[in-house]
Amino acid sequence: MADKVKIWFDAEADYLEVQFAEAAGRMQETRHDSVMERVDAQGRVIGFSVMGVSRFKKDKPLEAELVSPANPVIVREKPKKKYGKPKTDE
């Protein structure tokens, strides 16, 4: 966990940003269309932003999953062609 967290809120833009670390990073999409996550060069989450903050109700919290690609899931298709030596009936 970060020692210090920086939080910015722009009421006019209806935008909130939270930063866990002061490091270079890039914003990337999350599964929630109002939330972006900031990741560093190694893919670790170092912050997030929320657009349209005022539309969320006080009694129902916004839930979003921030995912660090440290352990990415790799999906591969099954090869259509079989490789290797063909079987013989010897």
C-alpha cells in the first residue's frame, strides 16, 4: 500500500483522480466505462480516475476492478493442423 495517496477532484469536469505513486504511467480502460486505471511501465496499477462522479448515488458505492497484468491470462486457440511425426501402424 502507498504511504501517501494524492487525490484530485475537478467539480466542473466532474472528474476524480487518485494516484498511489508518483511514477510515469499511462491510462488504460477497465471493465467499468467510467473508470480508467493508471499503470506504470511494469503494468502495476499506480492510480485510477473516475469520470462522471456526480451521477453515482451516495447510498450505492461505485465498484470497479483494477487489474494489474502481472499475471496475465493467455488464451490460445487449438491448432487446426497436427504437428509432429505421423503415427504408423508398425
